Amino acid sequence: MAQITLIEAVTQALAYEMKHDESVVVLGEDVGVNGGVFRATVGLSEKFGEWRVFDTPLDELTIAGVTVGLAVQGMKPVAEAQFEGFIYPMMEQIACHAARMRNRTRGRLTVPAVFRAPWGGGIHAPEHHSEANEHLFTNIPGLRVVLPSSPARAYGLLLAAIRDPDPVVFFEPKRIYRQYKEEVPDDGEALPLDVCFVLRDGTDVTLVTWGSQVKETLEAADQLAEEGISAEVIDVATLTPLDFDTIAESVAKTHRCVIVHEAPKTAGFGAEIAARVAEECLYDLYAPVERVTGPDTHIPLFRLEMKYLPSAERIVAAAKRALAAS
């Protein structure tokens, strides 16, 4: 079995669903002829035709509106925003129509659509190309927000997102698009949505993260292990609806929690997890919840970009603070 990258896993999942479900269509800027800016849709237009993989004008609002229209008429559109920083014009259609349609029509209409966007920093991109604002979408009822962290999880979660009867915002961490490979069988097996994945068992501290920060968090767990500290690593994967039970079970075991994310600290999704831990796990905690995040500023240009992103060293330091406080 060939090993593939995360971006190739996205392509593989799209191709599988398009082959087995004729209602699946792909639309966005340059997704057809050019195969997308990151080549996530390369070869799909040639394989399935221009009626199922079609280029759109440079108009994200219209892309989102067409996506909602296709979905309520029985199609399963997968729309691409070239970068997460371009998704803001789409929010009006996503928040006001896609996420509300089931409630508005009392279940008569649903929006089985996926809004894909390359997400996060770390690739030396210009302004608006390195956003990590997933928390803006997690407060919208009726909307799933998914952020995979590996080729296998990208494949399985994208299949599940396309098959879901309700709208999904699917953020793809572009920093790890081609960073490493793993074996991903093209068997059409979806992974469950709304489930956290425990990537590493531990007993001393719980490290909660998602997206590209899973890499640094696992590296931090390795460094802590060298010092005799056992860290449990949880990949949230589906931010909303949140599988809080998995996090709570881990905190009850380790009694310490460190939350890691790339977005700015204030009102980031880590704040929601921290609040839930304080509300529901207070008597399990031996130390305050720690957060390792980006600072409250825009992701800078490439000279300072890696200083903005949470590092394994910062995660290790936060874990040690939690251990020292107990």
C-alpha cells in the first residue's frame, strides 16, 4: 500500500465519494483546470468532467450561495475557499442559511455541504493566507467544524463530512499538507465525527490539541517522556459538536490539562474547553488549566511566523507548570 500525504488523502477521499455518489460535486476558484492552489483537486476534472468539478469566479459569497442552493436541491457540494482568510465573505451564507436551514424548515430541508479551506500558518504566506480563526465558526449552531491532523484522519473525516446531512466546515492544516506520509487504504471507510482521538495514553498530564499543532504536541510528549513525565495526547478533530467526555475522562485520570492551539488566545476555542473543564472537572484538577496559543495578534509574515506558533518547548514548559502547581 502506497504512503500518501495529507493533501493526497483529501484528493483520494474526494475521488472516492465522487465515484460512488453522483450527487457529489466540487466547486471553487481554480479547482477544475488547475486542480486548486494546493492541488487538492488535481485530476478530478479530467476524471469526472466539468459539470462535477467546476471553476467559479473569484467571489466567495457566490460560491457559498451556490453551494447552499445545490445542497437544498439534493446535491452534495464540496466548496473550496482557497485560504481560510478568504472564507469571511462566505460566512453570511454559512451562518444565515446553511447552518439554519434544518431549523428554519423544521427538518424539511437540510444542507449536506462541505466548505473546505486550507487553514493556519507556517508556510511563509502573505496576509490573509495564514488565518487560524476556527473559533469564529464554533459558535454557530447547526454547523460542524472539523480539523484533521494526519493523512488517515483527513481521508476518513472528509468522507464522513461529505456523507453528513448537515453543513460541515472542514479546515485543512496546510502546514502539514506535505510534511509526512502514512498508509491510507482507499477503502471508503469513514471515521466518526464528533469524536476526539486519543493519540497517546498518559497518566500525568492531558495535552489537548487539534490540526497542525498535533505534531508539536506529540513532540512535547516525547520530550516529557524523556524526563519521566507521562503525557496523554488528545486530538479533538471535531471541534463542534465537542466530544467533551473523552477530555473529561482523561483529566479525571491525569488531574492536569494543557490546551494547545494556533489561534489567538482570547476567545479561542481553547477557552471553551478550559471553561468546560473548570465547570465539570474542577474537583479532578490538581492545578489550573494551562493554555499554549498564538498571541492576540495577526499571524506575522515569515520572519516572525514560527515565533508566533506554539512550539514543543512552550508546551513542555506549560506541562511542567501544571505539574509544579500540584
